[in-house]
Amino acid sequence: MLRYSADRRTLVWALAMPVVAFIPYFRPELAGWLWPVSCYLALSAGVIAHNHNHTQTFKGRKLNAIFGNWLSIFYGYPTYAWVPTHNLNHHKFVNKAGDATITWRFTNKHNALVAGTYFFVSSYYQSEPIKDYIRKAKEKNPQLYRTIIGQYVFFIGTHLALLSLAVALHGWKIGFKVWGLMFLVPALFALWTIMFFNYIQHVHTDPWSEHNHSRSWVSPLLNYLLFNNGYHSAHHEIAGAHWSTLSALHAKLAPDIDPRLNERSFWWFCLRNYLLAPFVPSLGTHQIGRAPFDDPALSAPAAPVTAAVDAFESGVNAARA
Ligand SMILES: [Zn+2]
């Protein structure tokens, strides 16, 4: 059934998602303890959906479609949206102009405010390629359009059913709390965090460079918990490589990547940039190489033009002399 045996672990996580989320449906007093676990599993659902979207998990088409929908319940958005915002947009432009998820929309500064609000800014601008994709599907690809509508119906319908079940079992107040802590809060956490990851993986990197276009995290624990999503440079260079192969791929690329872009600890990175750098700026990230908005194609022709002007002026001067 599986294309890669490493995805057996993916399935264990995918099965753990509803198991944990449903415990408070029977024991509502446990919701207050279990919601952090649900948050982690929802984030895993997002990360797995990203991997699944690049390299399908199962051999069969039907199973892949079901799996995408399954994950969407937990990370909080219909799964088709990865295609217009991520595959066709982010992977194509990699934080350069045209990428709806650019980290430098209003400023290239990196601090807690810009990083913390990136989710809202990025979501707003991602709605454009999403709307465009739906419009084109409606006009030219009725089957894709039906799939998209089907995913929304499934996603919204499932959540209404999950909320109704919780309310039917425990009444409005506790029922809403159980659904909220087990599904709503984890999904919001997952969406915010996935976009935050996208932000820190690209802020102050050099999209014009062959290997310095992304920031990677090499911690084995983080990569175990998040299915190798720390190896972002390797992921961008071979987007179709299965997640289980990324650590080997990163090891090959690492010598060519600016060492400042290979971070070890996620928490130390956050502490440095958001708490220490306001007082000691050297501890924060700084633009490495060429900034995303500094298009070499726009600055390169300047040289021949200047040379031509120089030649013309020296000719004029020579004629005067
Ligand atoms: Zn990707």
C-alpha cells in the first residue's frame, strides 16, 4: 500500500490524531491536559500533508485522496490549497517577488512582531492564488473543481459533526470546550506554526544563490518529531525527494551551504532572535548574500549602459579637446 516503508511511522501518527482527540469526548476533564498533545499532532498533520502533497504516501490514488482529507481535519484547511500556494507558487518563486508568502512584504527586518504577524499577512496574500486556482478550475477543469468543493464540504461537514457530537454528549459549554481544545485550537496552532516555519526558513536568506536560499534545522530530535521538515534547503533543491531521504541529501549539500544557515536548535534560534537580539543585535539574523528584492537581472544591465555613457562622454570630451 505504501510507496515508502518509512511512512509506516506517518500512519501511526495519523492514527494517533483521532485517538487523542476523542479521549475527552468520553472524559472531558482530560481536555485541559491533552490539548498540547493535540496541538503537536495537528502540527504533525500539517507537516505530513506537506510531505504527502509533494510525494504521495500511498500507491493508490483513492487512498491518497482519502489520506489528504483525513489530515485536513486536524491541521485545519482543505488539502488542495497546498497546490496553488505552495507547489505552484512558493516552490517556484522561493521568497522572491511573485511568492505570495514572501518574508519581506512590508519590511526585511526580522523581529518578534514581524514573525508573529507573518501568519496574518501571509494568509491574506495567499488568498489570491487560492481564488485564482478555484476560478480557473471552475472554468477549465470541472473534475478538479468538484474535488475542491468536495474537500470544503467534507472539511466543514466533519467539523460540524465533531462539534455536534461533543455538544450532544456534554451540553453546549463543555461540548464546545472539548471540540475547541481538541480540534479548533490545535488547527489554529498548526496553521500559525507552519507559516512561522516558512518565515524563519526564508527570512534573510539569499534566493538568488544556488544553496543559500533557505535556512535548515539539523537537530535530530526536531527532525524526528517533524518528519525531516528541518532540512529545508535540501527540500527546495529536490522537492520531489521523499522526506525520509532528506537527512542524507542535506549531509551532501551541507558543505556548500553558508554555515549561518544551518541551525541546530529551534529554541535557541527563537530565544536569540526574539528575546536577545533587541538588546544585542549581533545575535539576530542578518541578510545573507543578496536580498530577495535585489534582482540581479535588474542591476546587471547597469554596467554596459554606464560603460556606453562613459565612452560617449569621453568621445565628446576628446572632440572638444
Ligand atoms: Zn515544499
